[in-house]
Amino acid sequence: MKALEAKVVVLGTQGVGKTSIVVRYVGKIFSKKVSPTIGSSFFTFKMTVDNYRVKLQLWDTAGQERFRSMAPMYYRKANAAFIVYDITSYESFDSVKSWVEELKKNVDAPLVICVLGNKCDLAEQRQVPLDEGVQFAASIGALFFETSALKNEGIEEAFLRLSLALISLSQSAPNCGLLVKDYDSSRRKSADIVTVPPSLKVLQDKIAEEDEEEFEEREPAKNGGCC
């Protein structure tokens, strides 16, 4: 078995759901109260795919325009990118082109790109036709998926296909910058887990508390007196 390590940047304008997608995949949770990312957030995730132990270093970048100038430093040595847009916002889809241009300008090595049309659960508010997303991704040689962080749709498959594409890239272009080595199977299984950063742990705890409070509010009051 081989071990593969890759840096993956998550790009897109503010509010398209970048953090929600990452947190849904890494933390297996969803919250409507996720705050806008400032600068970037870093996560790691490990999985076994096609006889490879794949470690993804996920860089969730800020979408606000005032942080745009910081983005190139997160692109450096990136091996893959998720570029996210909101299917209910054509403006966010238009911005995908500029993200692709910036990536190509700042990353010299071969790059796996996956375009994600998020919020597909809001189909009645759709502004970006599915076919248009598919055609654009094909025109730049990218993977494409429509996703819903709310309903956890398309996300698992997107991460799996991205990982398989990275494995394929490492085999076809050994000098592409991906770190590949023999996997040490004697390592403890406890080492092969998701790295949960403090910010995600706080969010998990907060959601658990909110769920408990909501349950307590819904619980009917017990009637007093004897029967």
C-alpha cells in the first residue's frame, strides 16, 4: 500500500457554502450558523482509496473580497482545488472563471480541479442550469458535482473522485509535486483519524448544546396532581 499526501484548497465567493461542505465531510455535521471564514481554516482527513492511504490537507479560504489578495499564498504547492458556487446565484458561478485563472497563474504543477455547484436542495431558486455547470467544468478539464451541505448530497462522491484523480495524477506524472511513499501498516490505527481542529470541536459542541436546548423546549411539561 502507498501513502499519498495532497494539499487541497477550497475556493469560491462568500456565502456559497465552502466551510459547510468541508465541515459536513470532515466533521459529519451541518450548522446554519457557520460564521464567514477569516483568512483560512485548516483541516486534515485520511482515507483508504484504491490501495492508497490518502491524506488530504484541506485549506478552506475566505470568500470576502477584502481577503482576496491573501488567496495566492494559499495556492502555493496546491495539488487540487474545489471551486464552489451557489446554484441560486449566477454571480457566484461567474466568479468561478476568475478563480480558475488565478489558480493557473499561481500554480505551476499539474492540478486536479473539482467544480461544485452547492445548495442543490434549493432547486426552485436555481439560477445556474445543471448543463451549464457540467459544460464549464468539461471545458477546463475539471470534475463536476452538484452538492448540498444541508442534505449531505454529492459531497462524499466529490471527495472520493478527487482522491482517485490525485492517485491517477501521481501515477501518470511522478514529478507533479504530490508526496507519495510506502505506507507503514504497522502504525497504530488511532493515528489514522480525522484531525479535528479546535474551531470544529467548538462548533460540534455548540450544535450539540443547541440541539439539547431545542429538545428541552419541545418537551411537554408534566401535569401536576394525583391521578
